[in-house]
Amino acid sequence: MNFITKKSLDRRKVLRGLSSVVALPLLDAMIPAATALEKTSAKPIKRLCYVYVAMGSNIKKWTPTSKTNLDVLSPILTPLEPIKNKLNVFTNMELRPAYPGTHATSNSTFLSGVRAKITESSDYRLGTTVDQMAAKVIGQETALPSLELSMDMMDTVGQCDNGYACVYQNNLSWSGPTTPLPSEAHPRLVFEKLFGEGGTKQERQLALRKRASLLDFIKDDMNKLKKEISKSDRAKVDHYLDSIREVERRIQIAEKNINTKNLKNLESPLGAPEVYGDHARLMFDLQVLALQGDVTRIITFQMVRETSNRTYPEIGVPEAHHPLTHNRRSFNKVAKINTHHVSLLSEYLQKLDKVVEGDMSLLDQSIVMYGSGMGDPSVHDHKKLPILQAGGAAFGIKGNRHFVYKKPEPLANLHQAILNKAGVDVKYSDSTTPVSL
């Protein structure tokens, strides 16, 4: 006779050791036998990710030719070919509250939908961003309600752009009108935030330096856990912990290189890989781990900072990014930079799609939005924005679609549609009618 047991492993199960904690991915042992899927840990978890790229795009090379689908991708979007069936592109979207056109308002209005107060001082004012609206609803069951990341560590203050305080340009996420949320660009500190436990930042840094590997501290718990789960679950745990070890190894190599090489790019934070693409991949991999371990369900990532003078010699663009955007004769090089950013996004989306939870991928259970608050950077406008969305199949979002609007469509209507799909019942900014997803 076969017995069906209702006993299951807690979805919040973690492996602990000294000053570290590692959340586990979804395992078969967390799903009670003979239980409806929607009543178990395998019920799709709603996750939202927002990736921001600055200074618009070469829109002509961004926009797909078909007005209905993505069967033929544009030159800039070509790297997304492997994932286009889970991708949607939106053409003729507008960020009206960002006018008059500046870099500061492109960044600050992208997720807030609010016109920033003009000030060079500390009396700045904006609004709650869409990610934080979601975090208050679907981010309360995780260790981190939200995770704010970037690629540049900027401590500039005062005026950064046409009378606007630097805070508008430095921060993508705001929990309230006067509360910007600082982002973290240092991979080691992100790793500590995700997997460290207790103590001050200095104490946790000291603890990390004393240990060769995070996994050394959780060996006993890991061995005990393996006795409780199936062979397939053991393979999942091994794969997940191997991924953590690999991320940690790459961070350690990056830190070692910093000590032996003369870092030329002053915008790159200490401890980050010297090459932009390597740094971005590492930051994306940390996001995959955070979502897979259910450490957080809301992520914002400022992939490029407005007015960035970063160079990309690794792809044949040694000139600074920002000046290129103000010279139309250089727009082919702008397109190369745009394509590089999209290729890194594609790698991230494909990794999310390879992680299976229940009967769907991590990408299916996430809604990822990627774009810029500026359209044509040469004139600082906020229309015809480069915007795309990926994932969300678990919540009824289909892919391989190109939405082309005859009249400028407020970006707020896309934000509202994404909130609705995620089950966040709040009114976003000046949204009117949510777009169809």
C-alpha cells in the first residue's frame, strides 16, 4: 500500500551558519503530495524587475519593422532572438511628466511618473516609485522587500543637471516623495546584503574576509538537509549552492584584480570587474540568485547612469557614451552601445528562463521591464521611448508582440498594467487606461 504524506519542507527553509544565511530554491519536498498546485509553495510567486538604461537609444535601429510581432527583430534587439517568444516591445510611449527635457527628469520620472521639483538643495521632492508601490504589497514576505542596484557609485551632491539636485539622477527608486533609496553597485556588498546575517556592514565585511567560502559555514546544515530530501532535490540544492560559490569566486577574483591593476574607469566602484560587461553580468547573476532564493521579489537596476561618460572599448567604442548621444553622426556607435546593453539583458532573461519552479520558469513568474526615460538623446525628448517587457506567462502575459500606438501612449499606463498583473491594487500616478498585456 502506498501512503501519501502531507509533510513538506518549509518554503522559508534556509541554511544558516555563523553570520551567513542562504535561502533555498523551490524544491519538490516543499510541495505536499496530492495538494492542488495553487495551494502549495509551487503557486507562482509574483516578481517584478525594472532595468533602466540612460540616454535613450538609436530609435531607428531599435524599432522592429513589423507592427504586430517580433518575428524579425531590429538590429539592436537581435540578441533577444532566443527569448523573443516571451518578449513584448512597445513603440510610441511617452514620459510627459519628464518635460522640460533633462537627464535628471528622465531618470527620476521613469518609475515615479511625477514631475521632479526643481531645486539644487536638499528640499527635493518627487513621489513613490512603482517598484515601491509593489514592494508594499508583494514584498513583505521576503527578507528584503526590495533590492536597489546600479552600475555606478555616485556620491555627487548639489546641482547635476539644469537646476536639478543630483539626487534625482543618482536614485531610481523612491519609497516616498522625500525618500530616495540608495542603490548598491559593489558586488561584494550586494552579496553580503543577500546572504549575510546580522551585524553592521563593517562587521559583516570582516567576517567575509575571514572565511574562504560562505558554504564552509553551512556544511553541517546542508548535509542534514540532503538526508531529508529526494535525489532530484539534492541535485537542485547542489546546483544552487554551486551557483552561489561561483558568484563568490568571481567577486573574489575581481577584488584581487583591483589590488594588482590600475583601475582607469573612475565611475566603476571598488571591487567591481574592470570590464563593464563582466560587472553587469555579475550584477545580473546576483539578481537571479536573489529571485531564485526568494530573498526578494522586487528589483530595480540602474544599468546606465544619465550623463555617463563610460567608454566601451571592448565593443569597439572608445569614446565616452554621453557626448556620442549629442552627435547624430555618431549614432551608429550609440546603436552599438545599445546593442551591448540588450545583449547583457538577454543573457539575464535566458538564465531566468532556465530556472524551473514547479512547472514554469523563473522568467514566467517574473515581469521584467527594460527601458529609458529618454527617446532621442540628441534633443532630450521623452517620446518614442525604447521600452520592452519580458516574462509574466504565469500571469497571463503573452509574448512575441509589438505594440505600436498611433498616438503617444503614457508610460504610466504600462506601469499600471504591470501592477494589475502582479495583483497590486493601487492607482499609479496619472495612468488612465492600462495597456493590454
